[in-house]
Amino acid sequence: MMKVILLKDVKGLGSAGTIVNASDGHARNYLIPRGLAKEATEGEIKNLKKQQAAEQRKRQKEFENAKMLAEKLSKLTVKVAGKAGEGGKLFGSITSKDIAEALEKQYQIQVDRRKIQLDNPIKDLGVVLVEAKIYPEVTAKIRVEVIAE
């Protein structure tokens, strides 16, 4: 048996960045020549651990930034204007793209429109709470005030 570090996900063996035991023939004749793995020497294992630690710090920093952004977004009220008819019904609708553009114009905050969760486009005037999935475990409730143009 030979210890190898997987560089890519290999079905039935493991995911990228893990150290696995593979038979000598499988490692030397298949995994290493195809660039799917490299031999797990002490130096390579140290490098892998450094990379994983750096990756962990990066994810932690992104998570902290996402929490701060979510906190900031939940305190804001975004005003989005639309043409409305009688009874407060909009002629068109307000989409996640409209909300993202309004956020950038009013507060200089960029949120990807795909992260703004709208079950259905907004078709009425008034205040609506919209959820934005900023990061895997971080969501924010954004107050969207739809006003008539």
C-alpha cells in the first residue's frame, strides 16, 4: 500500500485534498500519471496542512465578512420605485435584479442578485421582507419598500 494525496476527486477513493491508501500499482500506473494524486511524502503532507490551514482562515474571514454584511443589510430599508396603477398594484414587477441594483445605487453594497431569495416577483406597493443568502450559513432579511414612481 502507498499513501497518496488526491489532487482531484476520485470516485470510490476520496475527495481532493485527502490522504488515502492506494495499492502500489493503482497509484503508480493510474493515479499519479493522470495527475489525480501525488505521493504523500512528509514535505507534501506539511504543504497540504499549510494549504488547508490557509483555506480555513480564508473561509473564516469570508464568514466574518458575511456576518457583518448581513447585520448591515438587516438594518437597511431599500426603496425601489415602480409604476403603479389603482389600488397599489404594479404594472410590472420588482425582481431580485431590481433589488440588487437599488442596493448598489442607494448604499454602494453589492449583493449578487442570485443570492436574493424571492419566491415570486413583488407586484404590490408597500414594505416586504426579502431574504438574502449571503454565505452558506448566513442569511439577512432586507426591508424592501416598493414606492410608486
